[in-house]
Amino acid sequence: MRKILASSILVIFILAPFAFADVNPDAEIHKVMGGLYSLVSAIAVNSEAAPDIRALRKCFTDAPNGWLNTIRVERVGNDLWAGVTVGKYSSARKFLRSQAPELGITDTPAGSAWMGGDFAWIKAGSISSGKLTPSPLRAAQAEGTMFFSTEAQEDWWMSYPPLSKKSAQEVMKLWGVKVTGLHKPQGSEKRISIYDEVRPSEVRKPDDMHTNRKREFGESYDIDMGDVIFKPVPSTRYRD
């Protein structure tokens, strides 16, 4: 019986090695970490030793306005580095300070571990004989989006911005693995504007609305709206 139980546990472990994938609940950290790995993946798909960041945008969908101003790609020696902005008050700062040394995230290209710079950098690949060898990642898909991780960590990070369908397919060919338990962090969905929730067709006049034409000395015309009375014309005092 014990042998059967041990064998069952072993089979489960083999079939579901990533059953307990960790997804950080902070969407702001995903914006930085997922942003870094997404940029690295776009560089890999682009496969250029000197990529044009404007060409990298084609690898994504729904890239926000000004996104190109929030990324950097620089070459140092034979290494290519990718960088994304870190907001001054971003909650990702605390995470980066504690995890940057282990994850190879730096303050500057090929610099020391991130401690508080405006950009976070990670090695995107190495160049040899004019060809790019991208830094290895792990990639998986869930809930219609791409998630990234590395061998150095258990956390998985949602792509930012979302990769295009074609780019996602190329990334899965490079680094795709089967993972269960992945899900989008709360707050990662687009916020709905009040103007999308309240439409003009929903605004109508009250059922009981009329103008009281009765006017007494020193009073203005009143507009009754149900139980509320408005005085659009200020009262005027008359003198003899």
C-alpha cells in the first residue's frame, strides 16, 4: 500500500511540476517585472543585434501612448541590456531592492544591483559574430495572456504590454513550458471610465417636471422636479 501511495505521489509530481505557480498579487510589480521580461522576449523575437525600439513595438498590442519613452535598449560590450522605468512611488521599488541581486536586475546597464534608479535593467542577450543569443526565460500562457519567469525564481510575471499573437507564438517556441495555477493579478484589468458606465441615453427628465408660472411679488419663476424646487432666476426686489 505504501509503495502504491509513494508511486502515486511521484506520478503527480512528474505530471504537475508547476502546480503551485506563484503569482504576486501586486499589479504594479508586474508592470515592472513583466515589462522587463516582455521587452527581453521582444528583443529575442526581433533577433537583431542592434534593435530599433520602434520596431519592438510591433511585438505588442495595446501599448499605451508614450510607452516608447519608458523603455531603453543599450549595448555594453557584447551584451545587450533592456531597461524599463520604475515610478518614483511604485510599490515595485521595495521588491526590486530585495530581489535585484538574485535576479540580475541592475541600476545601469552592466552595473550594480538595483537600489533605486529611475530605470531597472536586465541582460537581454549576448552578441557573437553579429548574431544575438537571447537570455533564457520561461514562458507560459494562461487566461489569454503571457507569463514569464526564470530558473532563478518561482514567481511568474504577466506580460506588459500584452504580446501580439504572432510574437506570443514565437516566444512559446523559444521558452514555452506547461504551467498550472497562473492567473492575472487583481487590478491588472483596464479601469472602466465613468463615461463608459453612464451613457447619455440613461439620462432623462423626471416624470413629474413642470414650470410653475404663478409669480408673486418679489419671487422668481420656480421649476418643480418631483419633490425638489429649483429657482433658476434669482428673486428680484422691486422698489416704488
